Amino acid sequence: MTASSVTRILSPARLTIVGLVLTLVSACAQPDPAVTRGAPFDPYEAENRRMHNFNRSVDSALVRPAGRGYSKAIPDDIETVIGNFSNNLSLPAAIVNNVLQGNGKGATEDFYRFVVNTTIGLGGLFDTATDLNMPAQSDADFGQTLYAWGVNEGPYLELPLLGPSTTRDAVGKTVDLFTNPLSYAVKSPESFYGTGASVSASLSARGRYSDAIDSILYESADSYAASRSLYLQNRRFKVGKGGSDDYLDPYDTGSAGPSDPYGDPYDE
């Protein structure tokens, strides 16, 4: 290995990420206060609420009208094709995370889905794998990988523009920027196609599920508490902490959630 190769691998950004991950892993032997306490672990609530208000203002001024306009302007079939393309490009990162989690079954299923959709599905424009009754993608991410390694959830965070998160998931989102092998294999400008597809799919989701999202952000008595509760339920369900009947996905209008979806189920 040459000196230049070592320099590229040990870049400051990657060293910072490695340091964050090692710090989180070093604390994994401690009980997780975010899960064992009766209320949400939100020591930064004041700042989180300020960030939530900022995110909501951005959504109101830009994201919501853009999402609605996008969904009205783009035919449903085209939205589906773009969503398929975006999902397919995310599969290599999911494969990597399944391997890191020791989930051979998930890694294998995602690999075969990627191969089938990339070839028969014309680069992922069509979800041929689902038509062939192959298991749906596992959507694994590095936040789940940290959970599998025993890293605690940490305090709740509201990230600028990205919205609800936790300390563990914030680190996971950062590492996810570097875990997709396609980002290293595909050169510019083709490497930006995935980013464009992801942004388009996000706008499509914002427009398609506008009523459900608006009911949380603009119609609930406390949109911050509602968003926090739904995120924690959603995330804990996904990584294996949840699975109760109180699980509610705010993007699934058919979900049957708690009797009061705007209340805080952790607030006694």
C-alpha cells in the first residue's frame, strides 16, 4: 500500500467518524438510559425545540409546497420509477451494513435483489425482484449496525433539515455517507444520479403523504412531542426495540396507531 493510499484512507473526515464510532462502542456496556427511563431521554430539549421550529418553517416555506407541486406535476408511474431507482441504488449500502451486523440472510437477499433489478429491471427502474416474489429489501443502515454492536441509543436530537434523530442515529447517518460502494465505483457526473433520485423520491414522499405529515407538524397540539414520539417508536421498532401495537408509521396512512397519535406515549 502506497503512502498516498494511506493518506486517502486516513482522511480527517474518516478519522473523525472512526473516533465517533469508537467512542459510542466504548460506552455500549452501560445500560441504555434512553430505553430504561419512563420518559424520552431528551436533555437537549430546549435546543431541539428551537431546531424543530426552524425545520418546520423550512418545511412550510419550501419542502411542503415543493413536494405537493412535484407530486402534481409528475405522473404516478414516473414517481414510482424514480423511487425504484433510488431504492436500488441504496441496496449496496444495505448489503454492507447487513454484513457488519452478521445478517447473512439479509445481505444475500439484498444482493440478489440488486442483481435482478439492476439487470432485468433496467438499472433499477423497475422492481422486477418483487414481481418475482423475492423478499423486500431490508433497508439496513449504520444506525442499525451500531445497535447490533450494542451501542446505546443516546439522547434524542433534532437535526437541522434532517429532523428527528438520536446520538446513535446521527453518527449512523454520517457514516452512511461513506458506506455505499457505488460512491467509490461510479465516477462523476454519474455519481450524482443517485443523489438526484434520492431527493426526487423524498419530494415525492412529502407530496404523497402530505396529509399525514401535515397532521403531525401543523395540526397536533405539540408537534415537537408528536414528532419525537413517532420517531422513537418507529426507530425502536426498526432496530428491534419495539414491535408493540403502539407502533405508528407517520408515512403510512393505513397504520393503526395509538388512540391519540399526537400524544407522547413516553410522557406519564
